[in-house]
Amino acid sequence: MTFTDNEWAVMEALWAGGALELGEIARALPQQLGWSRTTLHTYLTRLAKKGAVTIDRAAAPHRYRAAVSREECAAAQRRGLLERAYHGSAGALISAFVRDGSLTAAERAELRRLLDEMEV
């Protein structure tokens, strides 16, 4: 399941807050989004159609909850990036991070540790 940046913002609010009312979600979103309640409702409806959000319509006001975990969504995003940008090659993805210098020393040490474990 893939999300736009704005859908990720909504999902982050739901993952952090559990079952929330529309106003609670609006307050949890970054101020710079500046969305109206109608815009937020549109995003929640789209996410519900994707199966990412459940809506408790029996509650008044309605309550919204993430139907998928952050880990599941992050894994889907990783798989999508891997397929689109690196033709399914995890090695090419990792090499790109190593070559462009975006890994910190701690991340490089963790990568070495993980690779050493795999060789056992």
C-alpha cells in the first residue's frame, strides 16, 4: 500500500493517536498543511477506500483508526522503491546509500554488523 506525502501525514497522526475524531486528527497534523476539515475528511475517505483507515460511523462524532500498521506501510513503500528505482536489487539500493555518503558512521557500523551476521 503506497501513500502520498499528505496521506502519510494523516496516517502518522492516526498511528500516534489511535481512534480519533476529525478535530483531533486536524490538531495532530502539522500546522503548515493548513487544511480545512473538508480536505482532511476527503483524505480520510480516500484512505478508507484503500483499506488503510477504518471509520466507526456508530460513534458520534465518527472515529477514525489506522487499519494497517506503520511497519506494513513502510515495507510496501520500500518494496515499491526497490522495484521502481533499483529493478528489485537491494544491493544496488544499499550501494547507492553507501556511495552518496548519506549513511552516518553508526549506520555504517550497523550495516557491517548485519552483513557479518548474515555470513554466519
